[in-house]
Amino acid sequence: VQLVESGGGLVQPGGSLRLSCAASGFTFSSYVMSWYRQAPGKERELVAAMTNTGGSTNFADSMRGRFTISRDNAKNTVYLQMNSLKPEDTAVYYCNLQGLGPWYGMSYWGKGTLVTVSS
């Protein structure tokens, strides 16, 4: 299984970025794809999650209203649209694929993409 994130970079405060995570090499049909982030010196935290049926989207309070998660099942890709970015959003953003139902417990991570919010 391979997860490849893209779309990170340097952006000014108030700007936007769209992250992508393309998954390949898996065969389970029920899963959740999530975005996590880890800022320097901090623990990894959940940003948002979406099942392959479109349900159960979750956002941390600090990101609700600014970030939007979406998916393209045909491409096995999940996106994270980030608007009104703040310096505290600076982190490495990771994609996670977690199996559900019979595939529960199967979990895979991407290598991450760095987002830097700075003027």
C-alpha cells in the first residue's frame, strides 16, 4: 500500500493550499482516509477524516470552518482544502488510510507534506 501526499509549500497568512493524498495498492472496500498534522515539538493530531462512503467527516475545533475534506473514490484520492491559513497551521501533514469492518486494524501512513505559513 502506498500513500503519496502532495500540495504542501510556503504560503502567507490568510492564504490557501490544497493537499492531495493518492492511495494505491489496497483492496479493502471499506475504509477511512484521514489527514493528521504534526507541528514541531508537538504530538500528531487529527485534522479531518472521511470514509469512502462520504460519512464521518471530523474537524478539530481550530480548523472547523477553514478546512474542507473531500474525496474522489475513482482515484482513491482524498483532498484537504485549507483556507485562511494561520502561522499555527505550520506542520507536516500526513495522510492515513485505515481499514474498516473486516479490514479494521490495517493502517497505512504517507510520508507527509510540509506546510509552512509565514510572511
